[in-house]
Amino acid sequence: MARAASRPSSTPKPTSAQRDNQRDKKPKAPRALKPADYLQKILNAKVYDVAIESELGLARNLTARLGNEVWLKREDNQPVFSFKLRGAYNKMAHLTPAQLKRGVICASAGNHAAGVALSASRLGCRAVITMPVTTPQVKIDGVRALGGEVVLHGDSYSDAYLHAVELQKKHGLTFVHPFDDPEVIAGQGTIAMEILRQHQGPIDAIFVAIGGGGLISGVANYVKAVRPEIKIIGVQMNDSDAMVRSVRHNKRVQLPDVGLFSDGTAVKLVGEETFRIARELVDDYVVVDTDAVCAAIKDVFQDTRSIVEPAGAMSIAAIKQYVERHRCKGKTFVAITCGANMNFDRLRFVAERAEVGEEREAVFAVTIPEERGSFRRFCELVEQRSVTEFNYRISDSQQAHVFVGLTTANRGESAKLAAMFKKQGFPTLDLTHDELAKQHVRHMVGGRSELAKDERLYRFIFPERPGALMKFLSSMHPDWNISLFHYRNQGADYGRILVGIQVPKGDKKAFQQFLDTLAYPYVEETDNPVYRLFLR
């Protein structure tokens, strides 16, 4: 039987030269995803196996104060107290069974780590997490509780990321990037989908904190595809502003180091994809500082009775700054409170700096003459206001330097107070915006004094009410001199005050009568070894 002739190929085989030429050609870069592409990804994102649709609530107190509607998108109420589980789960839900079997790895400052750990537990796979050594313990403990294997390395996210890449190659794990991945970005974009469904009226701008850029990339893509008239405002810390600098220079800029107060946004280098998206879709940027963020944490607490982490309050700080700068009235703004994972012991710092950040506290260095009645005369001036701090130590026979903090009602009031003190004959230096004074010097006023002869040291408990200090001073014998005074308002009903009083030996009986009639609880500390070591 005759064999059928073979059919000639319709495509001629390439020559050797053509094959070499094809090998030399680089593969085409994938087409950049457009908002319409991300819209489809967001609409089909798999996030609600682990995430909830978080509340969008009106911040009534903040709205009344600013004269603009402020809505809070409460991502701090997610199961891991952060939005990050959305992107992490969406990425991992798209992995193959083989990839899940090998396990995943990620680098994170904490919140993405918790999202990956929770997602891994739901999907039944191993999760290795590299975290900076500066990560708050509450975040480390949270990741471990969810089954994540924590590896601490470096001082920033970028340091932890490089170590994660090494471990990924060594162990064959699948890397789950915290921000520079389309599936992660799409997962975060579901927040914008919820916002526009929950608030169908006019929205002027949505404010979004930026670390690596994953959250703002997802939000911007969805909003610009559906409601392009809404402005997207990016927010960065002044000591971690990699995205702002990158957009300004039209290329990714790596920071040599980053501030760690807002550890959730402490990123030295933003992602390639997130930079591209931000450059194309983000309308404006606001840079905030630590004091402003502390004040914003307090604002959120006053409206919601919830405490967010610094990254979670950045958007609120930015709205306040934006309203003041642009003199906005009657606008509608949305702030994404993106996380609430903060160490409890940081709250003292936040509370202290919140008053300065909102300019509700002014601090001064005031010089008063070392003469009879001058201390009382100065106290009469400040007695009309709520005193937050009062530190003094005798050090000179001619004049005394007092560090004093006072509550204020309006921005810029510290300058008026300083002028008033000067007019009354007390040279004054306004320290309200002095970082050295706020962070260090306020805790260091004091020390030994050769002039503190016959000094006796007492701790008093004063009621926190007007007139308490003046009652104390008015009851004192004019020959008794205050040589040390330390007070800091701790927010309690009673203030704890340390006072050094120079009492001649012959006045011991009269001084005891003074203490008895004063009716303020006290403890004498004259023989305390700490006093003798550092103050005597």
C-alpha cells in the first residue's frame, strides 16, 4: 500500500541565524495594568473568607471642629486589627496547591505578617515571617499566636525584606509581597469598593497612609475607574517619605533610614508597581509629623473610644492639615484608619505629645528673680490656667529658671502667653516647638545645688483644682524658700508634686504645724538615698 505523502509545514523552520537573533531578543515587558484591569481584579478579589466589611462612620466631634464632614473607614476593626489581611489572603488564594504545599514567606513590619499568618492558617500552609527587630511586641506576639514562624532581622522593613528574599531562595518558599503585587493591591482595593458602596453621596477626597504604596494603589485604581472626580490624597510621615520624594524626582528614591514611630509605614523604598500607580493616579500628598499624628490618635479616641496605631491616624492628621492649608468648609472627606496594633507602653508618649501636636499645650522657659515673693507672683499669673508641668531647681543667687507647661485653647496662643510673661517682668523663651525641650530637657530640670541649704524634700498629693497651689504658697512662712519644685499633670484627680523647702533648723516646730494645717497628704523624702545621690 502506498504511503501518503507528508503534508508540508505551513510555517518554514527558522534558520540558524534567525534562531540566534530570537535568543538575543529580550521578552516583551508585560502590559501595565490600567484602572479598568484593576477594577476587574478588585471585583473578583477573594478577601471575605477572612476580612469583614468594615464600618464607615462619621467622626462627629472632628466634623464639628473642622467644619467639614470626616468619615472614618474602620480597618482597625479587622480580625487582625489592620487592612493588610485583605491583600495577603487574595494573593495566597490565587496560589497553586503545589505552591501552598511548599509554604509562603513574607517580610513585614507587623500588620502584613498577621494577615499572611491568618491566611496561611485558613489555607493550611506554612508561613515564615521576617520582621524588623524594631517591630512592636504586640505585633510579634499576634503573628506567633496565628501560627506564623517569626524571624527578626534588621531595623526596617527593607532590611527584613532582603533577608526574606534570601530565605525564599534557600527554602523554595513562595514570596507574598506586602505591597508590590497586583493581587495584593487588588485585595486592598476592596476597601475603596466598600467606601463607595457605603457612602453614595459626594466625596471630595479620600486620605490614605502610604508605606510601600499597596493600599493607596488599590484605592486609587478603584476610585479612578468608578468615581474619578474624587481626589486621592497620599499621606506620609516626614521621616519616612519615600513615595513623596520618588514622585518629586520621577523615579524611585531609596531613603538611607526611616523614622520608627509609625512602624507600619517605615519603608525605605516603595514598590515599582505602586510607584507607577501613585505617579499616575494620586492627586496630592500631605506630609505629617509625630506630634500631629499623636494628636490625631487622640481625635480618633474622642470620637470612637478606640486607639489606633500611628499609621492608622496619619490620614486624620492629614485631613486637619489639609483643611487648615486650603481653608476648606463644607467638604466631605474619608480617612482610612488602617491599623490599631500599638504597644500599650507607647500610650504615655502619645498622650504627652498629643497636646503639643494639637497646640493645646505650650511650654516655656521663664526666668524669675531669686527674691522674696517672685515665685508666688509668677504662680499667680499661671494659676488662671491649667498647669500641665512645672519644674524648678534653685541654682543661682540672682535668678531662677522655671520650665512650665500650660494648656492653651487656640493655635498660636503660646506667643501671646510669652509676651504676657515678658510684660510682667519675667524673661521668657517659648519652647512649644523645640524638640530638644519636649523630648529631653523637660525631664532633666534639676540636679544638685550648693544653694539648697537646710533643704527638706517632700512629696505632696494636691487636688487637681484651681487654687490648690496658691493655698500651699499662701500658708508658707515668708522665710521658707522653695528650692525645688516638680509637677506633671498625669490626668488624674490628684497631682503628685515634689517640693524642696529651705527650713531653718529653729523653725522645725512651726514647719510641722504648717504641714498639719495644710491637710494635703505628704511623705518626707529628705533621707531618701536617691535624693542624696542626685539632688542633694
